[in-house]
Amino acid sequence: MEILCLGLSHQTAPVELRERFAIPDGELGARALALSKCPGLSEAVIVSTCNRVELYVVAEDASHGMSALQQFVSAESAQGDLGASAFYRLPTLQSLRHLFRVVSGLESMVLGETEILGQVKKAYQAAQLGGATGRHLNKFFQRAFNVAKEVRTQTNITRGSVSVGSVAVDLAERIFGKLAHCRVMILGAGEMSELTAGALKARGVETIFVANRSYDRAAALATAMGGKAVHFDQWQNEFHEVDILIGSTAAPHPVLTAEKLSPVMRTRRDRPLFCIDLAVPRDIDPAVNAIDGVYLYDIDSLQAIADQSMKNRRQELGVCETLIERHVGEFHGWLSGGDRGAAIRAGQSRPAGGANALANPLDGSAKGARP
């Protein structure tokens, strides 16, 4: 019995191509059922996220099964040629290893992120409820979820924030605790401000003010965040009630100086102010950090924290891969009918390109998934 995978991801295809093959969440169960009924296939699960589209199937014969997979994707997407460089076609051993790595966050843009586990669980549940799975994929995906749990609990791969936005949110929570009652002001309406404000809102922030030299852009971002737009020359009128200030303007000089901030802080009755300066040149004079109750982080200090967290995560890769290889060997042994030799061979059959190597769809050689 073979478990095969046909897919593409952010490592092999740009978003313009990935979106052409994406499947809405509400259709995953029905599509998986249709796939499982293709000649030569008996079970199927389809995973579709912003970063990947992957189809897992059970087949009696690897060659016929992969042909059925390719025909299904071509027909469903009306794309014709799938593209030699974008899609990876994985035989059983590589399929096992790949899914275990995916749910563990080792194939994600942000190493060790945990969102993908929930996305794969939903895809599997949709296929299961749709009647597309059976004994083999049920056991396979349950094993994958157990692997992800072990990776989380037995390694430090998920420890520490790895984006500027997530670092800023973590630091804000250290200062304020729960963020639900915090008030945020954004100076500027750029992408970095939007990402950081979105991260804060996801942690419970409800009140957001946006001030920008273009009031229309401020209004657009405020609407997206469920906040209030403020005219740029009036932002200080709202400042007394602000807990978190995000600076991201294109001003050539500091917008907030110690001279402006000191009188305001004296009226706040020991209420701290967390400042995130994402602008270059900086929006906030570094001297404000000397004011009691003010916590200032510029983009370099935030990035340094994120980089250290990523370095720490990369150091855990070896531990994660050793854990995954043990599960690959055990599951392949079960799939092969309890053949212990198969389990041993599985652990010795990693692709030459390393743990992330994907099969080249043209010649079957190892293709490094990480550029």
C-alpha cells in the first residue's frame, strides 16, 4: 500500500501560481471524496492554505496513483500542464516525512509556527466527515498530529517570537498583561504599522487610533482595524489616553520628542507608555526612553530579538528531525505490514538533498525545497 503526495508550496511556487490551485475550505471534503474515487485511489485528504496546496492519497500502485493525482488536479483546476518546477510528487517515504515536517512547522515560512497544525487538522476533518478517508490515512494523520505534539513539547522549536510584530506584542503583554483594555495609536498607515496593529488586535486590543498625513489612508486603516481615524495635526489631542504608540511615518525627523512627551507623562498617574518605532528615519526621539514609565523599542531592537529567537529555533532542527525520523520508520513499518526491516530502511532512506528535499517531478532526483 502506498501513500503519495502531490503538492506545491511557497518554497516552489509564487502566490500567483498557488492561488490558481487553491481550494476553499468549504469544498475540501467534497473534493477529497471525489479524489478518493479516482481509479487506483482509495483514500484522500486535501490541504489548502495560503502557503501550500497538497493532496495526500492511498494507492495500490505508486505509478498509477500519481497519474490519477495529476489528472485530477489538471481536470479540477483546468490548468492543463501542472508545471514541472512548481509541483512536487512524493513517494511513500517522502510523503510520510513531509507531512510530519509540515504539521511540526518545519516547512513553514516562519520556522516552528503552529498555525499550520490547526489548518491541517481542519483539512483532515473535512475529508473524514466527507467520507474520503479510511484506515490508512486516518492512522497516518493521527500519527502526524502526535508527531507535532511531541515536537512542541520535547523541543524548543516554537519558543520565542520571530517577527517584528509578534515581538512587539509579546513585549506589550509583559508590560500591560492582558491587552484587551489597552488603547493603541498608530502614527502613519504603512504596511509595518498595519501588521503590528493587526497582531495587537489579535491579542485583544479593541481601541485603535490612526493618524496619517493623508486622512483617507488613515481612515482606510482605521476601518480595517475597527478603529478611529485622527487628523495628523490633532493626534496629540488623543494621546493622553494612549497605552501603545506605533510610529511609522515618512517624516524626515522625530515626530515625538522628549520635550513633547514629558508633560503628558506627568498627567498619566504612573500609567506606562509602550512605544514601537518602526520608522526609518525614526519617528520617536531615543531620549524619550529616559522618561519614567516609557518603554521604547525601535525596529532594530525588535528585529534583534526576532533574529535571536529564529537562531534558537534553527538550533532545534536536529532534535526535531531525529524525532520525526523515528516516527517515519515506525509508521512505514506498520504500512509495510509490520516489517521491522522496512522501519530500519525508512530511517536510512532520507533523500540526498537533506530533510527538506522534494522529488523532482521530471527525473526523480532530490530537489532542495529551501532555496
